[in-house]
Amino acid sequence: MPDVRLASPRGKWILLTTVLGSSMAMLDSTVVNVALPRIGRDLDTSLSALQWTVNAYMVTLAGLILLGGSLGDRYGRRRIFVLGVVWFAAASLLCGLAPTSGILIAARALQGVGGALLTPGSLALIQASFHPDDRSRAVGLWSGFGGIGAAVGPFLGGWLVDGPGWRWVFLLNVPLAALCVPVALRHVPESADGGSHGRFDVLGAALGALSLALLTYALIEARSGTWAVVVSGIAGLAAAVAFVQVERHRADPMLPPDIFASRQFTAVNLVTLCVYAAFGGFFFLTALQLQAVAGYSPLAAGTALLPTTALMLLFSARSGALADRTGPRLPLTVGPLLCAAAMLLMLRVGPDADYLADVLPALLVMGAGMVTLVAPLTATVLASVDTGRAGLASGINNAAARAAGLVAVAALPLLSGMGPDAYRSPAAFDAAFDRAMPICSAVLVLGSALAFLLVRPTVRGCRRLECRTHGNVTAPPVEPERRV
């Protein structure tokens, strides 16, 4: 049984290690959007290349994150975590040195592989190392510090882009890894699941990632209308069908189909797809709108986004407690509607937009909506399956949110009529942004309707969240397995 106490020196080193590792991936998921206009200008890229700068990372992360957790259980959680940190740092170095957009995109895909190894690994290390009496508090501290990292991310990204340059958004990960790895090797105990002897679902993970990549390519390049787009779309759908078939017939699938026998679990994941698709599109386009149209500097644009994550940090724990009393249907219905209203308020943000009058009201309403729905959504996911599968259910929900976000980043510019050079023209981008926000709002209204119609008003056996504080806007928190 793990016996490290949180108050001990070793316990503090373990917590520091896991926070450093997870913060690398958390920061990258929030800072890159702020750097996109400067990346596009310096590398002379089209809008589609900027979409791929975001989505190449998300494709490999979403496709491999469930497999990453299994690798740690089999081969050692510390070993896979350290491998993920080193991999992520090496890919970050390649991103920072990339001379062309093609190399940057390839390096971002490699970053996603590292993120898939270290993101579940950091939480697994806490679960496997700390004494049961301290485990919940350690997870709470880990999620709280991670939330602070997510909140600081856009501000830090803007400061780096305005100062030493956008390449330092990626290069910053190298010294963090140089600090994290030796601490992990010296102070974190190794652990593994001795009963984990089944085959890895490498084929399932590969098919899932391939399907996402091909469909993303088809959506991003659809405006070209070439045969490559048609072939990619068909191949992506075929890979998705093959993925489902593989998961249905494997003895140890990465994504067990029977978990969707719970109607509540299926319903909440449908709501997740809607809301995080809208969030992914919103934060991608808003960072560009503030800089390309409103004339904000990268630092000002990053700072402008702070209220949303600050509200989540301050009130997410209280939101979870409130949902325990009201049941999940009410917050999962009201939360998306608040976010939909926020996106319509963003229509006020145009050339020379005033922050207090035009930008801040929308972001405050957005933050209130996210506070209302994120914690209840995660709690409902956990309560809809057996306790022993709670970690798996949380991982699936997190991967679904990331997949929804990357599809939105690929599809929304197409649906709103953005041309390949739209971000270079304030008037063209502003017009497309005004078409995109109602689309995001409509998707959120759909998510609200699904919650009202499909989610049960009460949940039995609801489990208290361990990741009570949360500030990541790209995906819901990953909750740990219960260990004894």
C-alpha cells in the first residue's frame, strides 16, 4: 500500500513533480492560441496552417491519451511519466526552432504524443504514491495548481509573444522538463499494476487517431474541393467504422463499447461533444479576433481572457456542491445557455472594441456558464458508471471533449466562410467571426436541449469530485481511479 504522506519532504517533491509535468501540457493547451497571429505572420502561413498548429497536437493527444494511462500501469507510472516529459520537451524544442509551418505542425503532433503520456501519468503517480488519508487532498492541490497554470497561460503566452517572441511559448517547456525529470527520478517511487497483463489496444488507438487526422484534414482543406479532400473524408469515415469494429471485438479494448450501455453516460458525453466543440471554436477564433480585428497586442489579448478561467478557479468547487443538491439536469441545461448568450455578446467585439464595455461582459457570462456546467458534467459522468470504471469514464469524457474541440477548429472557419488569408484582413475576419459566433451559440443550445431531454434530474451514488478546482477551458478534468 502506498504510504507517502503529503506533509513529508518526499510528498512535497512528488506533488511538485506532478504539477510541473502536467503544467507543461496545460500551459500549451492555452497559450498557443494567443501566439497564432504572430506565428502566421513570421512563417507566412495560411489560416489552414494555423488550424493545424492547434489540431496536430489535439489529434495525437485525444487519440492516444487512454493508451498512455495503460502504458503507465504496465511498464511503470514514473517511467512513462518521465518518458512523456522528455518527449514533450524534445518536441517543444523542435516547435521553437521550426523554420517552416510544416515542421511546426509535425512537431506539434509529436508534442501531443508526449502529452498523452504525461497527462494521465501525473495523476496516476499521485494515486499510486500517497497514503489513502492524504490522496484526496493531494489530488485537490494538483488540480488547483493546474488550474492556476491554465489561468496564467494566456497572459504568459501574450507576454512571451510580445517580448522574446512566439518561439519561447514552446522553448519554455525545456527548462521546466530539465527541472521535472531529475526530481522525478530522485524522489518519486516507481509503481505499476502487477495484474495488468492484457494486450495493449495499439490498433484501436492508431485507428482512432487516424480517423481524427483524416477527417480534420478533409474539413480544413474542404474549401479547395480537390479529390484528396474527398478521399481523406471517406478514408476517415472508414477508419472510424474500423475503430468501432475493433473495439467491439477486442478482449481488452481501449474504449469498451459496453460502457455506453449506461444511457446517462451516453447522454452526458453527447452534451460534452456539443459544449466543448463550441468552446474549442470560441477560444481559437476569439484570440484571433482580439488581435486581428480589435487591434489588441498578444499580451492584451491573453490578459483579456483571464476572467473566464479566474471564475472557474474561484467557483468550480461551489458549483459542484450546488449540483449535488439540485441534480445534474438543471446546471447542464442552464450552463450551455449562459455560454450561448456569451457568444452572442461577442458580436459586439469589432474594430477598436472597448474592453470594459464590449469584451469583459461576454467573458464574464462565459465564465459563469462554464462554472455552472463543468463540475456537474464531470460528476455526472462518474456517477453514471460503476465506481471501478470511474477513471476510465473520466478519460473517455476528456478525450471526447478534445476531439470535439479539434473538429470545431477544423470546421468552423469553413462553415463561417473564412478564406485562407482571412486573419490578415480585419474586415474579412470580422465578418466571418460574426457568422461563427451564432453557429457556436446554436451548438450550445443543442447541448442544453440534449441535457434537458436525456439527462436524469437526479443521480444516485454521486461521487465527490477530487479535482475540485479546475481552470482548463479545452477539456473537463480527468478524475483518478479509486485505489485502496
